[in-house]
Amino acid sequence: MRQIFVDTSAWAAIEDSRDIHHEVALLFKEEIAGSCELVTTDYVLDEIYTLLLLNVGYERTVAFRHTIEQMASGGVLHIAEVSRIIREEAWRIFEQFNLDKQWSITDCTSYVVMKHLEIAAAFAFDHHFEQMGFVRKP
């Protein structure tokens, strides 16, 4: 089964009906359901939990976390933990490419994880993934 990386921007678009990409995200989620293993990182989850708390509130954020845990325990979602080695490599990427880009440290850790796992595509609405050389879906 092929893997696709899921970025904060995709999780936000799925969960927040006010997000401008909400409808497209829901359609793409349905399109890939059952045909891809989803991969994200603990850094991405940190970002999305904070973003959802601010945008949709506490109860929806807690419910989302339960959904994430169910997806992970059910084998639908792999959560890659950002290790010291990944953080160090991400920092090198941050220093190397941010002279003319604006990649967050979370973007850089996503880059490193995707390279390590040989994942070519990201479910994201963040153009940085294209700058990094990945296929951005949808």
C-alpha cells in the first residue's frame, strides 16, 4: 500500500468547515480512503491540536485526538516521532534552504521524515511541499 504524508494544512481543512479548502479536502480524503497508509509526525499533530483548539474549540480538538488515536491503532495512520537525529537533520535543511524560503521547522521535519520513508506525495495545501520537490495533493 502506498503512503501519503498528511500535513497540518490537510488536517485543518478536513476538521474546520470554515477552512477554504474544506470541501476539496473531504473529497480527497474519500478518494484515498483504504488505498493509502497515512503518515504524519508528532510535530504536525502538535501544530494541528493547537490550531484546532484556537479555531474550533476544546471539545472538537479532543474528539479529533481520539480519532487520530483510533486511526493509528487501526493501522490507517502511522505517526512518525521526530527523534534527535531527525531534528538535527531538519535544522540543517532549515539553514540550507531558508535564505529564500519560509519553511517552518515542522515543515523541515516533515521533509526529513518523507525522505527517510521515501514518501513522494503530501496531502497538503501548503505550497512548501512543492518547493521541497514533493507532489502535493489534491
